[in-house]
Amino acid sequence: MQTEFNLGAKEIESKISECVKNGMNEFVLHDFSYANDKGKMLGFLKTVQRTAPELFVSFNINPRILDMDVCRQCMNINCSIEMNFEAIPSDSKKTDAKKSVLFFDKKFYAKRCETLNNSGLVFGINLFFADKNGDSLKAFCDRLNFTIEQYPNHIDFPQTENTEEMASAKVSGTFSAEDIRAARNIAFACRTFYSAGRAVPWFNSILSALRITPSAFFSDFAEWQRCNNCDYNSGFVPENVSHHEIEKMQLLFLQQKFEEKHKSHMFTAANDIVCMNGALSRLVSDGTESVLETDYNPEEIFGPEAMDLNSFVNDLCMEHCTVKVFLNEDGEPDFKIL
């Protein structure tokens, strides 16, 4: 179970112990004053560490207060950090959509993500589209491509999750109604394939092999979803489907893409990488153990070679294995060749 509060500072802190007593194992903090105040955020994180270290905490934070002090404190608890990647008007005085220009500070966000990755922290990114004058489909795709490069655990698109948020997408001189539908479909495809599909460990490697940008990949997957009646308009909710079912969708689409790119010889390796990482993620999330058949040695599948699929296929020999993915005596994820 999880709980979410939109209360003041004192009320939120007083609820932590109560949540634990009631058997809740996740606490979601959405509070503007905490998200924008380093002192309050550090106080909250220390309270969690002191009173409920077993609690999993998810919270939004303004990336401008995210520094090593906050990261070090986050390392003491179980948490997921959520940030907005926002493009801002370069001139707030301009209100004409045709003249407004949005500025997206890639250098700033890249540094924040580097700090989080180096600290081994889990983080997710919120992205929006067509909600500000001057935005465009191209600019949104550029933000998405950049975001994928930062290796977030998940990417959320609030506008695809409820109609009120979707209403914030406005037709303008730079973002047509058709563009909004395209952005929405790309976002929903990313939500399905990347986030619900837990693709972060292998996604960039696969795209590099296919020589395709994330936004182009998701645009193609959105069309695949439409043809298979699991797109945004179908009522399909990726979070309500088992990860194993999402994985089947991923593999069907990836096989199609590798064939389309005349790289079918790479799909066997891609299949092993997706399936082994998927089995590991299900083990970590719900303790499900698996036995898989692979065409490559699992040591190599989880090794640094897998980060470059071209080299993986060209340099490594196939070796059929039956692999068990399980929790060892120390309760840690492990695998062995049977």
C-alpha cells in the first residue's frame, strides 16, 4: 500500500510513524514547500531515516535544490526522486506563441542526473508538452531524447494519465492539434515501453544498435500499439498489465525493428538481454524466480559488453544456457547456469 499527502510540513512528518503502524510501506510526498526548500527536505529525509528506515519514500524535488547534501541523505533511506524537466520562456514578457522561444537547460539537468547516477539513486523524470507558448513537437522530441540519455528509472507524462493534465496541452502557432496528438502518442508509447517495460538497463544499447532516436522509436511503437489495440485511445493502461506481458510486446516489436533495419542477426542477443534483465527486475520487485533458456552466457549478458550490442554480437560466441534467476542465501538477486 502507499499513501500520498498534500499537507503542511508538521502534518506530513507526524504521519510517517502512523503510516508504518498501519502497514503502509510506501509514502508519496507531494508538497510544494518541501520540494523547493532544501532545509525542509533534509529535515524530512532525516525524519524518515530516524523513524521509519524501512519505508519507501517517493517525493518531488526542485532540481535546483538537489545537491550532494540531499543526495547523501537520500542514500540513507529507500527512496525514488522525482523531478520535472521543464523548458522555460527565454523572454517571459513575450506572450505571442509565434514569437516565444523556450529554453531547455540541458547542461543543468545533465549535471543533476550525473550526480544522482553517481550516487546510485533511483530517479524519475516528469515531461510535458504543448503547455507553454513556443513549444513544438520537435522541441518536445528533443527533450525526450535528452531525457532518455540520462538513464532515468522511469519517465512520467502526467498529461497522458488524466484528462485535467491533458487539457493543459494547447494548440498554438508552433504546436498544432495534430502535433499534440503525435506528442501524446509518443509519450504514451514511452510510458508503456520504457517505464512499464522497465527498459532502462538496456534501452540505449538497443537504440544505438538500431541507429534510431528515442522519439522516432516511440513514434513507431505508438503506431504498433494502435494496430494492436493497446494505444492511448483504446483504454489500455500499461501499469495494470503484468511486466511479463509488456515484455512480450517489447520483444515482438523489437524483432520487427531489427528485421526492418536488416539486423535480424542481432535480435537473438537483444532477446537474451531483454529477457534476463526482465527476469531480474521481476525478482527484485516481487520475488518471482525464473528459469530461462539463453543463447549467450549470462555473465556476458550482464557484463559491460552488453552496453554495445554491435560489439557483443561480433566479439562473443553463442553459448546455449539454462539459467535460474533467484534470491541467494543473503537475500540478494543472483543467477546460476543449471
